[in-house]
Amino acid sequence: MINSIAIMLSKDLLKWDNIKTRLISLVYGEYFTDALRNTIAIVLPFVLLFYYDQPNMAVGVGVGALLISLTDAPGNRANKFKSAITSILSFFFSALIISSSLGNHWLMGGSIFLLTFIFSMLAIFGSRLALTGTMAIILGIFTLGLHPVNPLLFSWYILLGGYWYYLISLIQIVIWPYRSLHQAIFECITATSVFLKSKARYYDPEVNLEDCYSETIALHIKVSEKQELVRNLLLSDKAAMKPTNERGRQLLRTAVSVIDLYEQVTAIHYDYAYVRKNLDKTGALNLIIELIEILAEELKVLSAVFLRPKQTHSESRWLRFEAAKAALTRLLDSAAETNAHIIQKVLKNLEGIVLDIQVIENSRPMSAIPASLDADDIAYQEFLSPQLFTLKSLKQQFSFAAPVFRFSLRLALMCAFAYLITLVFPLGKYSYWLLLTIVIVAKPRFGLTWKRNVERLSGTFIGAVLGIVLLLTIKQTAVLLVLAAFMLLGFFTFNRIKYSVSVVFVTAMVILSLSVYDGHSDHIIMERVLYTIVGCVIAYLAAFLFPVWEIKSLKSLISNILEANSNYLKKVREELWGTAVGATASKLARKNSYIQLAKFSETLQYLHLEPKSKQVDLPGVFGIQILSYRINSIIASLSLSAKQNTMEDSCLRLLSEALDHMEYCAQHSDKLNLQSINEVIHKDKIEEDHDDEGTLQHQLKLLLALSSELKLYFV
């Protein structure tokens, strides 16, 4: 299953047009421009200070600017300003405490333990502060390695480097306030495009349906992540959300349209086994695949507008779409009644996607969408993740029941242990790389720790080989330093895109830079590889200390997705009844169902990597996941029908019965035996009535059948 998906994705990557598009998007995107900014901000003061014979200041300012740049996550002006203050202060005190502890091993060990624990606990306040905390720990480790003579002066150099970097970053965000948001919308549309393209595979009889579901669920995680980033960047920007800010309102309409588009894409859901069987000999399947792929391609091109506004669209794509649509319409006119229902529903879905695309590209007004709502009707602040903590909730974080506390304690003990190793076995002057590796690869999740270990080791070995080759073939110091700067640029470019690639660049950069500075490349390479291996081994073994197992949260995640889908269906039922649900409540229910499904699916991606996963009935859990996804897709389709008021009164009984089944599952989810889930064999007779395939009536029958099947897991 996974192999077939990987092969499909690799074939796409090998296409030159795809590679060319990725390179253009990379160059015009935020990742490369930020990488270029970071590289200049670090190299420029470093070179100038060395030129004016200030090596200590050059190292302090350079290290401060280098490490603090990694705290600068995508954000709006308010986010950037908060990050600047917290990061600069955290860096100053981290450098001061560690440098002041030098010379006393007991004091140093205690300082490393306490600082690691305290800064790791910042994760309870969100990912932005978690990043600041991690980099403050890494700065402390660098301080240990640099061993500054004057603690206060070195700390001021670090402070100056932080000020210098964030001065440039804040000036940039003032001039271009929506850079991160444009990048986020671009990635959100691109992810939706890939998701839409994956939907075409459902109509290919040669592709296994289980593989299709696995692929789309994995892509759903990515889309949900991108949507959440768009929401957080836009809705937390008070300046952009002002009614008088025309650019902000335009971006808000675009963001709403992009997220609504995903609902339209998700709603393309049928009994695909039956659809394939019925339409196989008609030629309709190939036309449907062609139409979906054309729209996916159009979405992909549309996304690039947010990076390159002057890009033009190709009319030939729409001509191809209209030609394929006309051919499918001719088949509709001559098809049997059941097949006609299917084709008609597909065409209606595709027309809805076309309309959303036209709204996003501003060729149609937002009012063209049926039952579209004015922005003033939605309480957008409710869509932001809550960030406030009460004193009681903070106290609850300092207990062994809290995952952040368990991980923070584990990481602090690992760093203290690693420091002890460097004292007992002083193998070289770069022993602090051992602690650095541990902090970078150790993650709360066991599966994520394993993944980061593999990426770190593979990237380090490839980077070391690259560094050796460059040192053997190039002898000019100036050329090596220029190459090191380009390696730094590569590290920053891929750091948020592909970690293993960024490790290759940073390893080669370190080897080149330190070889020029120190002159002992063999020792540098040996220590780099050795401490990376030892650090990865320690991080992996320590994952069994105060572990954060996925299985512990599995029941609650299953319960959450069942409740979220039930609540989503309740809101849809109220809309179908004609009850005024309100746009906020309806969209919040949709958002929560998408997020809970993504969280559940993401956990399953790492569950199989855990040693304890053998105690879980994985086929049973995956069965619940696929049924939950299919039910969610049908609810999205019903939601669109509710907006267009096409529900008949006779259908409400089917919907209510399906809702009863789902609520039963949610109520009994705590009794689920994860080690031995009820064996449920999907039988075609559950969906044997296909006379009205493609109609709303059949969608409700399919929903009832799937909810009945889901209920069997919890009986």
C-alpha cells in the first residue's frame, strides 16, 4: 500500500515540468528569500568584524544571529515582534548562565539540566515558544563549546547578534506584511491541488481502493495543517482583520474560498467499487479522471499567483476542460438512469470546484457561490486556537501525566548525562556536538524520534562525504569559505522543507568552515560522525524513559473524531431542517472534524513505529480510520446540499438513524478493546441498493450503511 503511493509520487517528481515548477516556486517563495536574508545577516557582520580584527565579537554576534534566525517562524507583525522579544531575552540569559558556570563541573551540570527543563517546558505555550526554547538550549550548548573567557561580554555579543537579526526581519515584515500569509495560501492551494488529483485515482479500476483511501487520508493531514497555518496567520493579525483594511479583507475572502474549496473537493465521494463497475465500459471513467486532473493542474497554477502575481493563466487548459465536460455530458444524455445519476452528480461537484476556483482568482464574485455569507456574519476569532492558560491549567502541566513535562524531564536528564560522558571521555574539543545532536533529534513521540534519527544520520554521512570531496579537490581558502556560505544558504532553504537535506548542507558547511579555521579536518569529520551516532543512540534509547506512547492517546483520539463527525452531522441536519444554525457554528463544526481526523491519522503514521504497537489491533484501528474518513466526506457532501436546500423530508429519517449510530459509537468508544477490536468484514450487500446511485437519497443510504458498519466495531 505505502510502496504503491511512494512509486506514484516518485513518478510525479521525475517529470521535468514538475521539477521546474518546484524550483521556480522555491526561488520565488518565502523559504529561499528568508534563507538568503538569514545568510546575509549572518555572514556580513561575521566578515566585517573579522576584517576589523574583532574575532571574539565576530563569533559571538555570528552565533547569536545564526541561532536566533531559527526562531523566526512564519508569522505576522505581532508574532514576529513577540518572537523577537522572547528570543533575544532567552538567548541572553542562556548564554550568561552557561558561560558563568564554566570552570565548575557541578554547577555546569546543574545549569544544563535546569535550563534544558525550563526552556523545554515553553512548549506548553505553543509551537512558536517551543521553538524559542529549543534554540535557547542549543545556544547554551554552543556557549559550552565556545568556552568564552568573559561571560558578560560574550552574552552582550549574543544579544547584539539577536538585535541585528530581528532588526532586519522586522523591517522586512513592515515592508511586506503579508509574505508569510501569501506563502501559506500558496501551500494550502498546492496541497488541495494534490489532494484533488488523488481523487482521480478512485476512478481508475487498476488502482486498489484501499491505497486510494490511505493516500487521501495522508494528504488530508497536510491540507489540514496548511489550513490551520492560514487561519492563524490571518486571523491573529489585528491590522489585517480591520474592516477598513481592503487588502486584509481581500485575503480573508481568498482564505475562506480556499478552505471552502476543500469541502467541495472532499464531497466527491461515492461507492467507488460500484461506480467503477458500472461506468467501466462507457468511457466515462477516463473523462472524469481527465476533468479532475485538469482542475488539479489549474489549482496548482493558480497557487503560484500568490508568489508571482504577474503570472498569466493558460486558456488552453479551460478549453480542454470544456471539451472533456461536453463529452461527458453527451454520455450523460445517453446513459441509463443509474449511470446518469452518477455522472450528473460528478458534473455538479466539478462545477462547484470550478466556481470556487474562479472566486479565488477573482474572475467571479464571492456572492456567486450558493448561500455565500458575508464576512461580517462569521465570528472569525473563534477559529483561532486558544492560547490563554489559567493558573490551574499551568499547574496540571507540571505532572507526570502531562506529555510536555515528561519529555522536558527526559531531555534534561539526557543532556546532563551527555555532559557527564564528555567529562569522563573527553575525546575532542567538539564534544558539545553530542549534546547538540540529542537536543535536535529527541522528540516527544517515539516514532518522530526514530524518523529524526534516520534523517540526522543519513544527512550527516552524506554531508561528511560531500565535505571530504570538497576539501580534497579545492585548496583555495577563499573558495572554501564561499562554498561554506552557499552551504549555509542551502541549510536555511531546506530547513523547513526537508530536514535530511538541510543536514547534508549544514554538515558540509561545518566541515569546510572549521577545517579552514582549525586546520584539522580529519578530527573534525571523525568527531562530527562519532558524536552524531552516539547522540542518536542515546536519544533513541532514552525514548523509553518517561515515554509518550501514541497508544495512550489513541482512545481519546478515536472518541474525538467520532464526536466531531457527529457534531458536524448535527449541524448539517439542522441546516437541512431549515434551522438557522449560523455560519460560525457550521464552519467550526467542519473545522473541528477535519482537525480531529488529521490528528487521529497523524498518530497512526507513527503508531506502527512503536515497540508497543504490536499490542494494538492495527487493522481494526485502520478500519475505524477509513470509515471515519468516508463518513466525513459524505457529511461534507450533505453540507453542500444543505446550502442549496435540496433535501427532501423523506431523507431526514435516514440521516437521523445514521446520527444515532455515530452517537452510539462515540458513547461507547471508551469500552473499545484496542488489543482485539471487533472483526468487521465489509460486505457488498450492505450497499446493494444502487438504483439511485449518485442521488442524495443514495448518499444518505451510504452514510447509514457506513455508520452501521462503524457501529459494529463498538458493539
